[in-house]
Amino acid sequence: MYQRFVKRRVEEALTDTPVVLVVGPRRAGKTTLVRQMDEKGRSYITLDDQTVLAAAQSDPAGFIRGLNRAIIDEIQRAPDLLLAIKKTVDEDYRPGRFLLTGSANVLTLPRVADSLAGRMETIQMLPLARAEIEGTAPTFLDRLFEGKLQSARDAIVADDLVRLVLLGGFPEAITRESERRRQDWARAYLTSVLTRDLRDIADVEKLTELPKFVRLLAEHSGQLVNYSQFGSSINVSHKTGQRYVGLLEQVFLIATVQPWYTNALKRIAKTPKLHFLDSGVLAAARGLTSDRVRADRGVFGAVLESFVFSEVLKLISNSNLRLTPYHFRDQQMREVDVVLERDDGMIVGIEVKASATVRTGDFGGLKTLAEACGEKFAFGVVLYDNTDVVPFGDRLAAVPLSSLWR
């Protein structure tokens, strides 16, 4: 069984917070994680059981009454339970009373958005990080802010790196031995998300067009968001395209990343960037296999960038650093794929390159970012497909991609 990064955070939250909600994609391992808490005297209830769900929906207050130290799985299926939980928590504020999971971000639903403010801690759990799969304790983020990165002589490179990225992080997918069977799983997963999970949180018109919409988003992963273009692909408006993107974010299929900007630079793109949160699902949506990437390495860059972005999010969940992710691009198209801002204002930049070689020109975006940040710029790296850390001037270096899980 994999040791998950968020387990420590969940256990800590249960000691001082009445309600703890673990949210993330379906099949990412949330149920496995919270069922480990069964051994500590918690009752387990899943709203995937239709009889249980009907009871919860018909009488939320009665359903919650009498529950103590309970686990409720897939809370998004009956969001009105959160209002009943608020009432009972206000009457009895003991920590650790409810441990919830959700495959959709129920806190974005208007009727529950503010219901548990100050009473609940929300912890995001994504599919497996590479470090979780390998059983390592990564220190990449700490070393990045310190500028003390090391070469990785046992780095995964070339075709092995491609296979690793296309694998993704869903526990059920990575146990399948063949690439074809893994992609079959990912396609079935996409169908489940689009036909089941979205119905839990919203009425979606043109439901049959969503697979086409998701394929278009997959082609634009790692690029700036263009809601009008997305909407026109299925003959809906800019506003509806934006709503669909928001819904797919709620079920943790994709993420939009806000731009980092400062008044020191007047001409900066202020458009969000789109990423799929699992590179295996992204590869399946784009029909990419190891053989196809080997034949055309140019298609690998966008998938690799989304893989790195997702890995960084998972590392943040295991870090004591308080970090906010952004992207950066100016009007001259100088960009940095991932910008991390620490709570004290210090900045690091991560550029992703699918090549085994790095040149000075690859640091153009990082240098622009460093100039804008001044003393707040801690370090910048170009992650690349090789084994050695190579300095490229003050606070800049080329760093192996494998350093992410070291």
C-alpha cells in the first residue's frame, strides 16, 4: 500500500478541527486513505450506495443525527448534508467528528460555500505522486528555494521518462501491465467523470458533446485558456464554454493556473493557463502512446509540462512551505511554466523542456522573471531530460526532471 503525502495532514487536522474534507479526483485513493481511519473507531458511510444516498437526500438532519466520529464518502452526492453537519457541529464543536471525502469541489456550490467556514479544513488529494510510487521523501521544493539542487545519476531519462509520464498516477491504471490496458482504463474513467460525476453537481446541456470538448481541452493543455474557442468547438457561447471549464475543474479533471504579474512589468499576459491534472488521462484523451511520442517527440512537451505541474501540486501538499502556483508570460512571449510564490513573497521559477540539452536562450523567461522580482527571486530552473545539474549564471540552473521525486 502506498504511503500518501496527505495522510499526515489529515491526521493532524482531525486533532483540532471538527470537520475534515478530503477532495480530489474519483479513484485517486481517497476512500483507501479514509478507510484506514476505521481502525480508530469511526463508522463508515458511502453515498455511492443508492439506499444510503436516498436516506441522506430525503432527511439530511435525521441522517446526521446521532452520528459521531463518522466517515462519509462522496459527500458531493448529497451536499445538503453539509448544512446538517454545520448545525450539529455548532452544538458540539469537538475535533475530529466528521471525516468527509468528495470527488467534486462542493465548496463551489452556492448553497454550501459558506456553511462550514471556520469549522472545516479541506485537503486536496491528487493521484499518486512519483515519489509516493517510489517510496521516496522528496525535498525538491526546499532545495529549490535554497538553490541547492543535486545531479541525479540514477535519473529516469529518454524513452523511460516518456513511459513514466504517460503512465500517470491513478493507482488502478498503474497496476495494469500493458499501455493499451492503461489507456482503456483512462478512457473508461473519462466516460465515468463526464456522465456521472458532472451530474452530481450540475445540469449540463449538450452532455453528449462533452467528450469532444474534453479532447479539445487536451489539445490545449499547457496553453492559455481561450473560452470562446473552446465553446465554439461544440457550438456554445463563450460563457457556456467558461462554465464547462469550471465544472471540469470542480471534478478535478483539469486546473486553470492564474498568471503571476507585477507592476514592475507593464505588458504581461493576464490569462489563465490550462492543465490536465493527470498525464495518463491527458495522454489517453490525446491518443498518445509511447510509440507515437517516439515517432514525434514534439507532441511530448505539453504532456510533460502538465505532468510537472501536477507533480509540483502534489509536492506542495507534502511541504511545510506555504506556496501558491502561477504561470508567467509577457507580451514578447517570454514565459515561465510554473512560478511558485512563498508566503513571504519569495519566488522560484520552473521551466520545463523535453530535450536532453539546454541552451542559454531557454532561460529567457526566467531571466525576465528574475529582473521583475529583484531580491525576491530565489532561484530558477529548467527541468530537462538528463542527469546533471548545470549552472547557467546567478540563481539559474538546468536540473534533471528526476529531481522532482528525489
